[in-house]
Amino acid sequence: MGSVWVCCLSLLVLLTAQASGNDCTVEKHSDLVSKAKCPGFNVQLTLHTNPRQLEVTCSDKPDFQLLENIQNLPNFKFEELAYQNCPLPVGNQSLVDLLSAFLDRTQLSSIRRLFFVDNAKLSGQVTLDPQLFADLPALQVLSMKNSSRMPLDNPELFKYLQSLTWIDLREGDGGSRNSKVLLHTLTQLTTLELTENELTTLPTELITDLPSLGSLTLYHNKLERIEQFADLPNLTSLDLTYNELDTLQEDVFYKLPNLTHLFLNSNKLTSLPSGLLKRNTKLIVFRADNQHGSGLVLGDELFAGLTMLEDVSVSNCKLTTLPEGLFTAASKLTKLDVSDNKLQSLPENLLRHSSILKELYLQHNELINMLPDTLLQSTNKLRILNLGHNKLTTLSKYLLDSKNSLEELHLEYNQLYMIDRDAFISQAQSLKMLNLSHNQVALHVNGTDVFYLDGKTYYISQTPFYILAQLTDLDLSYNAIIKIFGDFKGFMGNLQSLDLSHNLIMNISDKDFSFLSPKIEKVNLESNRITMFTFNDSKKSTFSNRSINTPRQILLADNSLNCDCISSSLVTYLQDQLNAGKFVPLKGLHCAQPPELLGRKPQDLSLEDLLCKIDVSSGFCPTECKCYKRAVDQGAIVNCTAANLTRVPVIKSPSIIGRNMIELYLEQNMIKELSNVGEGWNTIRRLNIANNSFTTLPGDSLPEQLELLDVSGNQLTEVDAAFIIKLNHTALRNISLSANPWDCHCENPLLAFAVDNAARITGYSTLQCSDGQPINSATLNDLCAWPTTLKFYISAAVSLVLAACLLAIWLYMKYSLEIKVWLFKHNLLQWLVTEEQIDMDKRYDAFISYSHKDEEFVTDQLLPRLESEELNFKICWHVRDFMPGEMIATQITKAVEDSRRTIIILSLNYLESVWGQMEFNTAYLQSLEDKRNRVIPIIYQDIGDIDQLDPELRAYLKTNTYVRWDDPWFWDKLHYAMPHKRRPKGVQATDNMRMASVDKLNLLKAPAIMTPVSSETTPPVEHAEKGIAHDGPLGCYGDPSKPSTMPPFIISNGMSN
């Protein structure tokens, strides 16, 4: 019966003497079970819904008539009835009559299946009568399990069961009290089960005259010998499993012409004669497994001519040989199982007619050496071949030739060491599972890769598996393989599982797990000899590259991993992945070496724990010491602990072994003096000299790159100032000073150092003076109270002065121009702004260049103020000072040359003036020639977009600042920009040129004659960051890409940028 939803209604009626009514109280205990308590009765009813079966179970001998008047009893609907532990009807009463007192009679009469279970106990001496089965016209299946222990001696017992097709008479008493014609009335019977009836002889008469019988089961009896079966023309299945048969006469199955399934398992057969099955030409399945005799012998042509035969199984029968003609003309054989026998060889033509054989099981035999090359020549449809658990040593390329349908091949537990390179060439596109575990496959000779071809050895790295493109599972466990071959990774595009456990692999790399197959799930490397796992940089490893196919599981338990410096990248990868919560495919990794890391997981290690021994031949390691190298910091460790040293050994440069720093351990020796001997001394970063005999440690004896120092457990009392300076000027992160007899007084610099560097001192809380005082801030304050206070005040004063100086410097740098203008204005610190004497031979302080349209500004504002008593500058004004009769261009040039400054009044009028442009260019060129910035631009009016100006003027204004007329600081800035040496009030040169005001716009342009002028003036001016090349053309003066040697003159406009 299938899985079903079961609705159970249980009615349990208790028979009691004190019953007071006939009603049943139904209690629902669950969705499946309901219980009814009824007076004077005890029976349980359970209803299953699929199939719809009603179980009637008795716990005592009931009187069903008492249930006739029970109220509220449910009306059950069922098709099958199980009558369990209840008494059988007596007299002429039928089962239907008995149960109709409380069950619907129509339901009872229509049942198709009836199961009697263990009814003999409460039935007493009841004689079974045909009336028992009256009114069951539809019954097809009858089971009388254990009820058959009662006599079945009435030959008419089943006369009313004309529709019965299946009867089960199991667990009887051997049939001694059964009628021999008991079943003759069952003309429709197709299935007869006589299981576990303790039969010793075949009940021939019982099973005769059953023309419809198709299946006969005599399973688990005590049959020792059987005579020829009676004529059963329709019998197709005969089961004689679990009997005591030791021989079968040749004609025993002759009268079973339609037999298709014959089961002879678990007997004691020693021979099956050749003609045993010659009349059973329709035989399809033959089973004779697990014979417990001395050994089974098969007749030469036992299965010959059985053209319908498909499945033969003769396993575990102690067979030693198979006749060559055993399967002659058995052309439909698809499955053959002769496993678990003692076969040592197989006939060459055993399967020559088995062209459609699909499954061949030969495991657990004693097949030796090579199988015949032509054994499987005709079996081109073979899908499964099991040759496991034999003694095969070689596999030629001919055995599986043309087996291009083979999908599963078992060769485990043999002695294979030589597999021809082309052994699997026909299975390139078919083989999916290959098991070669527990063999002697090495694929190398003395460490050199080899392959075998036609029995010859070739020293080339190529395996027999390179061609297997469809292989999904390859098991090579328990062999002698020493590496992960490239064929496993580069050719098997569908590989899912690779088992290389229990081999001899010693070294692996992350690159070994880059597979062609995107389906690769698992690689098993457990129980090898892996000591080294070479790993690329954790960020560049095979496992970090998502475009590479890597296994989801790599099993590495039970290896001998040496967790040394070579494992650094592996440990880094594991830690990075786990810390990021990412998946790690590597499973079961544990350290086996060095001893101090035994059993530790690599991901739990510190990178500093991973060391490699340095070869003595390198010449680096002192003879008294042990030396190691470490990958994480490219360091070398020199361990001279407890080596009875009285002096520091010579420390050689770590560069000779490709390292850049040293850790030196000298603890527990008798060294008194720290000597920096050897080229590698100053590369020491960790120095441990604990528990020696040091009384002093000069500062110059310490390595320059020291990061860790342990001087605990010596005889140190003081350290000098040089020692403390050395400690403060190194990268020391950790210092151990305990267990020394330190003298505690204020002059000992150790006290202040220890207090100031408590975080760097290991065991600071336990650090003590020789008198037992703790070395801490309280002790320091007690010893150095007054000096400490004085130092504090001095330090504070110095800090304040320094801060004030820095602030003053910053203010001067930021506002230098404004400060100089203010100082100049108030005649303070004139030495900061005094004009040098090199321009003292020039006649004028300034020449004013302007448009005649702006003359009112010059005459009313500018000129009066500059020539005022306060400023007293001598100004060259062309109206007054140009000599009549000379060329204007010449006079302009001379006026610029004779003036320390040229003031340009920039306005829209000026930009339209041809003479203004000439004067500006003349002044500008003179400035360049003198290497002094003598031009003072005054923006008198808004001149519009600077980018639209003349190129020279535009370049000048963009690279220099200027004075604006509307600037509140205009006069102060202009005064500051003018020469600083002034004439006494009222002094005028006698050679002033006086002439009438002439509009320069009306004069003809004359070429300027440039005369050399002394360039030794150093005006008190500011300089711009960018300037104009001295010797470049005028068109390049504004090019910021060509800075000048001497920056041009600028004047701050007093505005923020």
C-alpha cells in the first residue's frame, strides 16, 4: 500500500459486569483516531482511507451480537477487511453473518480483499467450513496468515470463492492436515504463496489442476529435493528461495514451458545440469545467488539457446570456472552477475553471442593478470563493467576497444600498476565513472612521469585519463600517485569529483586547483603526505580569480602539513576569507609540523609563527645558534637562547639570505657586554638579552632600527642619557626592563623615561627600584618634585615665546605689504623699506603718463599731492618739463630714463591715446632692461574687460597688481610704491623743461631712441610669483609659461581675493 492519508476511527468497547446501558460514547483522540466505550464488549475498529480498509481487532473472545443494538455506531465504508486476533465463526455461520451484527452486510459482501491474521489462538477447535466464505462473491485476494495452523482438511473449503485469484497460506504447519485437493475449486487462481510452511517435500497434488496459476512462491521452506513439477502451463514465476536444495534433476522444470522468472537463491546447490532449462525457452530472469554448498558447478550449455534470457545472476556461489559455451545463442542477455565467486580466469569466447550485454559484474573474484583481449569483443553495448576486488595487474588497450557505450567502470581493489595510455580511448565520449582505488597506480618511475603503450614505458607526463571528456567521477584513492596531474585539470571538461586520497602526494599549489570543468565539486586529498602547500599571493591566488573553475570542496585532513614560512600566503588567504565571511573550499587542514604547532588550524596561526630553517651552508647562522627566516616581514631569526655564550656572536648581514631584518634572542646566557659585531647588527629590530649578566648598556651599543628590547633579569642599575636618547629615536614599540636592581634617584633618566613611556613597557606595573619602590609617576614626583616644577615653568615660558614668534611670522607673511605701508607711513623701522642709493642720479622721482582728457585729475589731485610738503616728490610733467623743439618720442624716452618710476593713469581715454601706448611701452621696456619694476599703474576709471586690451598691457595687468583710485588706501600705497628717498621741500632742478601744454594726440609719432640706463636701482617693491622673460619679445611678456628671473613690480590692491 502506498503512502496514504489515514482516517482512523477506533471504537474500544469494554466488557464489564456492571454495564448499565447499550450506548457507546465516542471520544476523538486525534484527527485519525476516535475511541468508543461500549458496555459489555471489547473490540477495536480502525478505518484506513486509501485503500479503504477496515481493521477489526479483538483482545478477547467477544460476542458480536451484543453490538447489534449499539446506538450511534458509525456507518463504515470499506473495500478490504483485516480480521485480526479474533475468533472464527462456529457452526454454519459465515464471516458475513458474524460481523453484520454491527457492520453493513452489503459492505461486507462486496469486499475484494480479506486478510485473516493470527486467528487460531481464540478459535479453539473450530473446524473450517465452506460456509465461512459464503456471501463473498467479489473476493479476489485471500490471506490466511497463521490461520492455516488450523486443519484445512475440507476439500470444499473454498468452493464459494470462484473469483479468487490470489491466496496466501503462509506460516502453516507443513500441510500435513491439509486436503490435497484443497485448491482445485479455485479455477481462477493465478498466485499461490506457500511461504514459511516448513515444507520438506513438494506438495505436487496440491498444485496440480490449477490451469490459471502464474506465480508459485515456496520461499523459506525446508525443501531438500523436488520431483518434476506437474503440468502448469501458465506458470511464469517460480520462487524456491531459502530452501535446502542441493541438487536438481534435469527434467524438474520440463512441464513449465512458459516459465519466465526462476529464483533459486540461498539454497545448497552444487550443480546445475546442462539440460536443466532447455524446455524453458521463454526464461527471462534466472537467479541462483548465495549457494551455501561446497561450490556450484554450471553445466556447459546451461543457458544455451535461451534466446529470451536477459538477466542472469549466479553470485556468491563459489564458482571456479565458467564453461565457454554457457551463453551460446543467448543473444538477448543484458545483465550478467557472477560476482563474489572464485573465478581466476574467463573463457575467451564466453560472451561472443552477448552483443547487447549492458551490465557485467565480475567483482570479488580471483581474476589474475590480464583478461583475454577479446573477452568483450562482441559486447559493444556494455554500459557497466565491474572488475573490482580481483588480482588484475595490467589493463591493455584492447580489452575495452570499441566499448564506446561504457559509462561506469569499476577496477578498485586490484593490483593494477600498468594501464595502457590508450586503454580508455574508445570511452572518450561515454565513460562517466571510473573507480581505480586500492591499486598500485603510480604514473611515475622513481619520481619521473611515465605512461605505458603496448607494454613499453615512455618517460612523458601523460595519463591514460586525458581523453575522458565526459568523465564526472574519478577515484584514484589508495594508489601511489605523487602529484595532481595536469590531465585531471586541463582535459576533463565534465569532472565533478576527483578522489586522490591515500596517495603519496607531498607538495601542492593553489594552481593545482584550476580546472577546465565548471562542474568540479570535490577534490579529495586526505591522508596523503602533503607537507607543503605553495600559495600565490592571497589576492592573486587561483581561488580569488572568479574566472577560474575551482572545487567547492578540497578535503585535506590527515596530512603532514608543515606550517612554515612557505605557508604564509595560505594562512593570509584563509584569514582574509574567513574574516570577510566568505566561503573557503579548503577543509580539514591541520599543522603536523613544527611540533609546537601540531594540530593547529592554519587560519588560527599568527604569520609570525611561520618559520623556515636557514640552511647552515648559507654562512649566515652563528654556529652556536639556530636560525630561521620568516616571510611576513622578510625577517631572519637568530636564536641563541641558553647556548652558554659569554659574548655576542658575530651577526652577519641578512641580505646574504635575501632578508632585510633580524630578530636576535640571546636570553639565558652569561654575556656581560653588548658588542655590535658584524654587518647585520644595525638591522636587528628585536633584541632579547634577558637573564644575562649585563651591568651597563651604553646607548651606542643598541641597534639603530630596534623595535623590541628585552633587558629583564640582568644587573642593570642605571642607564646613561645616550641610552635614553637612543630609545627615543628608534621605533621601539615594546621594552622589557623588569627584574633589574634599578637605582631610583632624580638624576637617573630611566625613571622619567619609564613614566613617559609606560604604554611601551611590558610589565610596567611590576617595575621596581632596588629598594622595592614601584617605578611610577608617584615615585618620580617624590624624588624630583622641585626640578620637575622648575622644568615645567621654563618649558611653558619657552613654549609661549615660541608661539608668539610663530604667530608674528605668520602675520608678517600674510600681511607683509600692509605692514610695510603702515610702518612707512608712521616713520617706523624705516630700514625695512629704505630705497637703495643706486637710483640717486636720476633727476625725477616719477614721470606721469596720462591722456590729456584726464588732465584735470592730474593737476587737481595727483600732482599737488605728490609735490606737496608732506611727500615732496619731484615729478616730470610733460606740460611743464618737456623741452620745446625736441622730438616728442625722444623726450618721452628721456623722461622715462630720468625717472625712478613711471605712473600710468589707466582710463578709457588713455587706452585710446597713441602717445599713452608709446609711453607705457617705453616704461615697460625700460623696466625690463633695468631688471626693476618701475611702472605704477593707477586704475582711474573702469577700463572694461582686460582681455580686450592691447596684448602687452593685458599681459602686464594679468601678472601684476595695481593701485585703484577708489581704494581707501590709495595714497598710502602710492606713497609706498614711490622712491623712498625724498628731496628737501622746495628744491627744484635748474634745468626743468618748461613748455606749454601740448595735446600729445596732435603730435606725430616719432621713433623712440632707447639709450642704456643704469640698472642698479633696487626699489622697495613687492614681487609677483610670475613674470616676464628679460630677453623675450614684447609679445611674450604676458606668457605665464615663461617666468622671468626677476619678478615684476606689484602693488597690493588692499582687497581680498
